[in-house]
Amino acid sequence: MSKDPKLFSRRGFIQKSGLVTAGIPLMPMANSLPLASPNKSNLKVHLFSKHLQFLNYFDMSEAAADMGFDGLDLTVRPHGHVQPDQVIEKLPKAVEAMLNMGLQPDLLTTNILDAQRDTDVTLLQTASQLGFKHYRMGWFKYEEEKPIPLQIKELTDRFSKLEKFNARLGLKGSYQNHAGKYVGAPIWDTYQIIKDFTSRHIGSQYDIRHAVVEGGSSWELGLKLIKNHINTIAIKDFKWGQVNGVWKPINTPLGEGMVDFKRYFTLLKKYGIQVPVSLHLEYDLGGAEHGMSKISIDRKEIFKQMKKDLTYLKMTWEQAG
């Protein structure tokens, strides 16, 4: 890798980012934290900031806080709230806005695959200095002409290097299971890649929507397999339907689709899994579902639906066994 995180001094970071003048306190490097007791109702729900990309940092943070979210899963990727090549300048400003609204920096969504590029290294270093603890990685697709076992071996080696880099920064990277021809779609392959990693600096962002799309009624087996490696959770719902005569997953508000959230949350409690949650709203929200900077419906309607999904999530969590 082109840079050593140890050489990235706090003094140099302050000078580059202007944190002192921004009034943002430097936070300690994130450490590995034990899972919270599943019997306590302290579920931490973060709103995926992709759905608020029509707002600036302050308005985004104010809206999330007003709706009752504990934080934001901040998009730091191309076309996100922060562009990867602008993290030194822009990420502290986003954090300042979040802190002013009582939202602690914790989750990032990135396109990072191995932190070999200077922009990726700087992104992770900056996020660590600002107090973030978790980031979602980018996705890999299987190469058609290469044997899958060979690709899994190559990815294991690649993830191992990233795990060591994350450990030096006190960060936890998470690979999301995404339906389709992606690595991780069956979840069993993700397990093969990360099963020998014990530090949790590389783990799974478990996405129940995608798990049910791919696993049908067998998703519980995948959850049981990957449970000790889950760092974060993504929440959304769907149902199968026809679009122009083709059967496809159609995204829905929580509780209106096929995901059995009560059963899912019961299993999370059984396994003692209580990690940061990122709430996604991928159904029609006037463009907000796609991260558009201009929306076609009143923002109040978007906030109303976000609040509704948040209420359903927390209520169902409390009711689950």
C-alpha cells in the first residue's frame, strides 16, 4: 500500500482538514466493541444517507435527528454525499453537521475493494481520525471464465490484506450480500472468504432483503453460518412481482413485503447479534430511493415514510422473541 497509516499524524490531519476551526473534537481511534446485550432495547438505527442526497449536510443531519434516527450511514463514494477525492475537505464538514444534531459518526458506505489506491487510503485514514468505526465495502462480481473456487481463494488473500490495514486504523470493513451474480449473494461464499478472520476487522454487512431474494425459505441457514462474522446490518423489504411480464423483486416499505422481520429479529436476539443497523428505502420516493439530488415529491412525504419504516423497525424489534 502506498501509505502507512502510522505516518498520518493527528497534527497533520488537523492542519489539512481545519478541524480546529470547525470546532470538531478529535475522537479516539475506534476499538473493537463487544456486542450489546440482546435483552436491552438499544438498537442503533442509521438512515442510509443515499436517500437524503437532495439535502446538504446540515439539513440532512437535522432531518435524520428530527425523525428519531441514531445516526447516518454516510455515502462516501462517487455520486455520494462526499466524493472520495474530497474527504479531507468535505468529510469533516459532514461530521460537524452530524455532531451538531447529536448524531455520532459511525457508519460509512464506500466503494473500497482493497485500499490500494491513494484516495481509498486517505478515505479510511480520515474516517478513522473522525471517529467512524464501520464502513461498507464495494462489491465484486464473479468472472465468467474463471473457476469460482479460484476466485474465492484470490478474494480471501485480498480481504486478508485489507483486514490488517483496517486493524491498524481501528476500523471494521463489511462486505454486503447483494442478490445477483455478485460475490456474497449466496452468503456461503462470503463465509468461505472470511471464516478464518477472527478480529472482525473484515466481516459481513448482512442484508436480509437480499438474503431472502436468494435464499427463499433457507435464509436462516445462511444467517446461522455467518452469524459470528456480522459487523453491521442493512434493513429493507421486497416482494416478487411481474414487471413487463418478467418476475422480479419489487422493493416495498417495511412490513409490506416477504421478509419475516419478527422471525429475523428473534434469531438476531437468539444469536446475541446487536450491531449498527442501516435502514434503506429502495421503493418509490420521488427519486430519493435512487439517491437523486432533485426529487419529484414533497420532502415531507419522504420524511413521513422514513419515520413510518423506522417506527415499524423498532416496534417489531421490541416485539420479537
